[in-house]
Amino acid sequence: MILYNITFNTEKSVEKVWTAWMNERYIPAVAQSEYIKEYKFLRMMHDSQSEGETYALQLFVDDLAELETCFEKNSSILAELTTKFGNKVVSFATMLEEI
């Protein structure tokens, strides 16, 4: 099992719109595909005085080929993220392997 974790940092000015978009568009398109075995959408707990909020989307897959296929089939929704929110939402991804 592989965990693909995408960490997002959102500016406060787009946080509500972004979380709604994630729940209505991004997550249904990506996480609910046949390749994703499980997913979790989380918000980091931290001091509320920060400049923005940090979220994580965790996608669980059996192998890397399934993950690559999922992203290939959903490339338009991935592009929409950048087009819609630009640099107001930044992200990075990490992969972890279950041992």
C-alpha cells in the first residue's frame, strides 16, 4: 500500500472557496476513482494567527501504476486547480510506503 500525501497551503482569502471546490470537484474526481482505495482530507491544527491554512489530502493506492493512471485520467482537474487558484494555493506531495 502506498500513501500519496498532498499538502496544500491556502491564503485565507480563498480558503472557503478552495475547500468547497476541493470537496465538490477535486476530491470526487480524483479520490473516488477506481484506483484510490481510501482517502482522507485533513486540516492541520495550528495557531489561528497564521497567514493561511494548511490541509492534506491523503490518497491510498495499491501501487504506483494505479496512482499514475489516476492522475493521467484526471489531468484536467489538476490543471483546474492551478488555473482557478494560482499562487494563492501552493502544494507539495510526498509518497510513503507501508512496511
